[in-house]
Amino acid sequence: MTLFERILAGEIPAKIAYQDDHAFVIHDINPQAPVHVLVIPKKPLPRLDKASEEEQALLGHLLLVARKMAAELDLGKGYRVVINNGPDGGESVPHMHVHVLGGRQMTWPPG
């Protein structure tokens, strides 16, 4: 069971900012920006490159939830959406999730 599955099951506390039938949003415990939330599918999906055509609607839903959260968190001046994939991509939890970062000027390249 992944960290996110344990959070969803109530085994590990987290600050849940949003939840619906398909996804939930938590505040990152190690924020990389003044605003840093994670949009997480309730359906376990190890990483983006393991997604199939069957997950198309779910993947689109995650991005719409990211947009909704950015609006609710007052990120109208801009924000960054990140999906880490694999160890070299910075993946630390084997359960796909979308980072929404904002509240400061983002730089490029991201690092």
C-alpha cells in the first residue's frame, strides 16, 4: 500500500484540501513553493507511463482538479503543474500525482 493509499484510508494524517469520487488533494508536507498541493487519483496508478487509454478521463480530471485548486488557492498570477515519472524524473511515491506549485515566480529550467 502506497503512502497516498494510506492517507486516503485514514491511516496517516494529511491536510486534505479537496476530495471527490476520483481524486483528492493534499498539502505537500515538504513544500517547494508557498503553495504546493498534490492532486492524487484515488485509483492506484504507479506512474504516468503506466497509464492506459482507459485512464484518459481520469488523467483529464486530475488536470481539471489542478486548475480548480489553483483558482481556490488564489494563484491567478500563475502556477506550475508537474508530474514526476520514474526515479530520474524525481518520483518519490509510486502512485502518480500532480503537483500544483505557486505563490512565487517560477524559474526555468526547473532543476
